[in-house]
Amino acid sequence: MGRVLLGVSSSIAIYKACELVRELRKAGHEVRVVLSPFSERFISRLTFEALSGHKAYVDWEEDPLLHINLPRWSDLFLIAPCSVNTLSKVALGIGDNLLTTCALSHKGALLVAPAGNVEMYKNPAVQENLRRLREREVTVIEPEEGKLLCEEEGQGRLASVGRLLDWVEYALRPKPLRGKKVLITAGATREFIDSVRFISNLSSGAMGFSLARVFRWYGAQVKVVAGFTTAEEPPEVEVLRVTSAQEMREKVMELKDWADIILMNAAVADYRPSTSFLGKLKKEESLSLELVKNPDILLELGQQKGNKVLIGFALEEEEYLIKRGEEKLIRKNLDALVANPLSVMGEKSYRGVLLLRDGRTFPLQAEDKLKSAEALLLTLTKELLKDLLQVHLKPL
Ligand code: CTP
């Protein structure tokens, strides 16, 4: 995986950098840490040495070329937390310590995640420097809004570890899908019986959200229409919430012309109660529910497909996986369909088969949904999108 040079500068949010190092290593990356001199007053370099498994640096010590060698070793340089002082120095090209000098000699992707008091962050001089960085294609990972340690409310909280990790993954991927718009549906729809009870299914939204993350990593602009989910939302992606299959249909139809690629991953309830009772139904000896069929969103999309790339998902019994998958692919007029065996439901690991219109099949297997989503994207890009959308996977 990647070689991440992590710069930490003085902000109380530095404690999050410790967790970040751990999470980066868990994700398979190698990490080296360079600290600004003042930041050691918050956390000693020993902590970062233990967490990263490498020497951490504040100044040149025994290697006078450290400011060249560290960036040369790395695939990307992330400064998190980036104090407004370090941010301004990097923007102006000032190299007055090891960290800022590394930023000067670094040639690859540079990402800064500012953290600080809201008034400091809003300061016109700092805003001007942020603009300078963006103009130079430095990725600015926006701080979050909320209550700050100084008791003030506003923008200034360092991005969450999850968002920082996602940006690292983003920076490490080529961008063959740049300019492509991808619409993904995720999660389960809920069909209400009365105001508090509903029919639904076990979908967590994990696969749909993982697809949203990886399509963004490879450069696509992504929108998600999501029903009920328990998985964590994908960072930096627009998630539009709906409840029922009918609401999902409406939102998808509204967005379909915007999209170049649609992945219909949601577990849409096939039926809904014919009437939904306002309030709470009282208990009786028995209750009969009349169910009516919901619109089949994917079928409707297939009928008006045009040049769009349309990808469906299906849960099928193991022995009929390919046969029924192929039948569904043709019936719904899709470019591809991912057929999953029932055993995948609720499991961490993933297994399935990608079926293409021309009859080719590609087995998919991965230890989690995120890895399987990336494997699916790579196979789709190589075997389908290359011809349909002229996208090519080239290394960074
Ligand atoms: N789908 C949809 N609208 C529905 C039901 C399903 O858009 N009302 C989409 C799903 O998002 C998925 C695909 O259709 O991409 C396959 O769903 P599935 O429920 O397996 O297919 P069905 O057509 O419902 O067939 P069956 O119930 O016979 O398996």
C-alpha cells in the first residue's frame, strides 16, 4: 500500500494524529512522522515512534538531507493537524523547520487538514493562504463545524480520523473516472403499515456506501440515494435520504439524466401495504395486510437506458446464482449485474459474481465490503467502462 509522510503541527487536535497513525497502519500503509518543534510540547515524538514503528523527527539530527529524503521516500504528504501558522508558512513557501522544509521539497500529493480556533481560521490572512494552497492543487481537508475546545462554536475542528483516512486512500488512487457522474442507491427501503411500524429488510447500506467511497477515490463525482442504513456514511459524498421505494423511485428518476453510471445497490422492498394507517393500529385477534407491488426502479431505468451504464445487484440462491442473474440482466436491460449468494447478507466478508451482457463472468471475493467494492470497480473499469465510456486505468 502507500507510504505516508505525516506532518503534525501544534494544535490540541494532535491527539487525533495518534489514532490516525494506528488506523493508517491497520489499513496497510507505512507511516513516518515529522513534528513541528512546538508540537512536541503537546505529545512527545516517542509516542509517534511507538505507533508508527519508525523514528519520528523534529529536526535534522544525524541526516542533513532529511528534508529531501523523507519526501522522496513518501507517496504523499499529509499535514494533520495543520495549525494556521504551518498552513500559512506552507502557502508562502517558508521553510523554517523540518516539517515546512519537507513541504517545500515534496513533489507528490500534498494534503493539509487545518485545525484551530474559528476566529483564527476565518482570519482573512489565513483564508487568503488557503486560497493560495488550493490554487496550487494542494488538497485542503476542511475542518468540521462544532463546539471547539475554546468553548466557541464554528468551523475549526480537525477532520475526523475516518475522513482523513478516506482522503489518503483518495490521494493514492489514479483518477480514470474523473468527469464521470455516478449515482448509487444504498440501504433498505421502509414500507409503513402505520405511523410506527414498517416492512423492511436486513440491508445495512455497507456495500452501497463502500461503492460510493471507491468511485470517489477513482475520480468520479458521486451522489447516493439512501434508504435506511446502519453503515457509516461515505465522507465527501452527497447522500440524499429517502424512506420508501416510491420515494426512492422519485429521487432516482429526478437524478437519472445527471448520471453516466447508475449502480442500483439498494435493497428495495418489492411490496408495500396497500394503505398506511395514520397513527398506531390497535391490537386485534388477527391482522391481515394487503400488499401491493412496488415500482421496479431498475426495470424502469432499463426501459429508458439511453447511453447510461446501468448496473444491478441481485441476491440469489447459490445453485441459481448465474442462471437467474443472467435472466435478470437481460430482463432489466442492464450492462452488468452482480449476483450475490444469500449467505452474503449480514456477513463481513463478500462473495459474488459479476455478469456482463456478453456472457462473460468474473468471480468476486474479498474479506470486506470496501475491498470487494474496489475489486468490482477495477473489474468494471477494465472489462466494461473501458469500451462504454473510454476510461483507462493508468497508474498515478
Ligand atoms: N430493484 C429495484 N426496484 C425494486 C426491486 C429491486 O430497482 N422494486 C433493483 C435492486 O436494487 C437490484 C435489482 O433490482 O439492483 C434486483 O433486485 P431483486 O429484488 O433481486 O430482483 P427482483 O426483480 O425483485 O426479482 P426477484 O424478486 O424475482 O428476485
